[in-house]
Amino acid sequence: MRTSPDMTFDVIIIGAGVVGLAIAQKLARRDRKLAVLEKHDRFGQETSSRNSEVIHAGIYYPRDFLKSRLCVEGNRLLYAWCREHNVPHAAVGKLIVATTAEEAASLETIQASARQNGAPGLELLGKKQLLSIEPEVSALAALLSPTTGIIDSHCLMQSLLLAAEDKGALLSCRAKVTAISFDGAGYDLEINNGEYRIQGKTIVNSAGLHADQIAALTGIDIDARGYRLKPCKGNYFSASPAPRLRRLIYPVPMKNNVGLGIHATLDLTGRVRFGPDSRYLDKEEILCLTDGQNGNGPPRKSALSLYKVDEDHKEAFGNAIRKYLPGFDTETLHPDMSGIRPKVQGPGDLVMDFIIREEGNCGYPGFINLIGIESPGLTSCLAIAGYIDDTFIKDGK
């Protein structure tokens, strides 16, 4: 099918999650034709809508990581955006709680690292101080992060989309990119196995859980480049009746930041939710996630089945929660939701950073890959958008 002039864009963003929409509102302007392609029926249907909705402070990652820099900057930008655009949010604060002497000793290291990253206001609390502000929490010590908060992620995405559309951006849903070719001047994108095609000079791959597969469509060797994702599932349970908490409660993070442990989060209605745990998907599940087929047989089960909460994890959740809420009753837990993280860090690997690269050095100028944008991706979304604009968008188009 031939591409008509009205299907040619200056910038095409693949993926309408919170990061893709943040990039769209940053790059959109009246003299720049910009399209956002989303394979689902609407924006934000995967990782962006299946998370803790936490505004992170930038505590955990090494100082030279993009995750640290963009999270700290993104925290500030996100609060400002929420105030300006009336996005529901609350700076409720967070406590990282230590329940053993070894964990208590590590809080000072975490605090020092957070200060190096630029995360403000972290305060060490003793047991009595902790009990005075969170009477149901039992721990030897805690680290208070006052700039951690919660947000309505759907309202955030809606505000980003409206801001982008107000500057002329176009969102096209049910538009799955199925092939990409480069002619030396621009990119031709096949949509829905040939239903139609569009062209663009600059492509931003913000496809989340499928970003590695989009990168592979160009011809990039995703294994050689370290782009192949290792999707990791996390379950959430809610509690009813719920413990009376005023802040988010986190255990000391797991080794190499594989996850932040079973933590207690609040939503804007005061509901308490626990999670996520951490389990890497197996090969069969990854094929389901990427719409694979069983050889010549029938299609695999829907990827939606992967999001069913693993209810047999309930007892493990209860045991983890009782480490800091000793009176907690496992029977109050009810399945809530699950999400899948687009990790580049595999089981046993050292902690890894966001991958944000323009691929000119491997023959694809103007193709910008965002790979492994997991937590703190939501917090960092506006900072990621600014980083892409400042670093890669140089010619005005």
C-alpha cells in the first residue's frame, strides 16, 4: 500500500504508555507533525496502569545511573505538573523499615546514596520515633522519605495526552507496528500486517514490554546490544479490613534491586495495597506476552491471562508483611492486580540502568530506543521526555 503525504510525520512515537505520552507532549508543536501509535484500544493498558502509582524520590540507584538522575528530576517535575494540571496526587511520604540489626545498619548507606543522588530531606528514625508516627509498624529503625508520594496514573496520562493533542499530536490506537524499514532518509512503518503504512524521520520506540521486539523489527541485533527484555511479574493484594497507615511502608530493598520487596502502598482513597512480589516469566509466558504461536498449532492463550493474580502467593505475602506489621492477618488479603516489569536485568544480574539510545552508530539514525523502562519510569516520565528532547532532537524536526 502506498503512503500518502498526510501519513508522513516528522516524529512517530511507538507506545502510548505514560512515558510515550510524556514524550509526545514534550516534542509536539504546531509546526511538527507527530503521531503516537498504540496497539491497544486506548492508552496506558500495560505497565503504566498496573503499578503502585508511587512518585519515587530517587533513593536506590547508583549516582551515575539515568534512573537516579531522571527520577530525582522527574519527582520535582511531576509534582509541578500535577499542581498545574490538577492531577490528583499526595506527598504522603514513605518509610523504609529495618527489622533486623543488619538492615538497620544498611539504612545509613541508603541515606548516603540518596543524598548523593540529590533526593532531599531523608531522615533516620529510631524505634520510638517510628512508633509515634506509625503505631502499627514494628521495626528497629526507619528512613523517612518526605518527597515520596502517590498519584492517579490514569489522570496523569489523560493530562499528558490532552497537552500533546493541544499542540497538534495525533494518537492512533489499534495500530500495531508489524514491520519497519529504513531507506537512508526515513522510516517506513507497516501497521497491522499491511492494513496501512506511515513514514517518519524520527522514531521513538517507547513500547514498554515490547520495546525489544520493536527494536528487532529494524534489524538491530537485540541480543548483541543487550536489549532483550526479561519480563518480570509482580502480584498485588489488597487488605480488608486494612491496617491504619499514613505513609507508604517499604522493607529494605532486595539485593541488586531486583525488587523493592512486599511493601504497603496507599491509593488516593486511603485503600491499602501490598506488593509487588517478583517472578520472572518463563519462555512459554514470554511467547504469550509477545503474541507468539505454538508452532503450527492454535494460538497461545491470551496475554491477558498472564495478569491473573497468583493467589497461591497469599501466604508468602502474609509472612512478608508480618515482618513489619506483626499483627497482620493473612486472611484479610484479597487478590488485587498484577503487573509485568520490562526488565533488562535478568535473574542474578547486577542492577541495570534505563537504556535510552539513538541508533545512528549502528546504521539507524533518528531511531531512538527506550529499553527496560521499568520503575521509576512513571516518576521519571517528564524527565525522560526532556532528556530525549535535549539529547537527540537537534534539527528542529
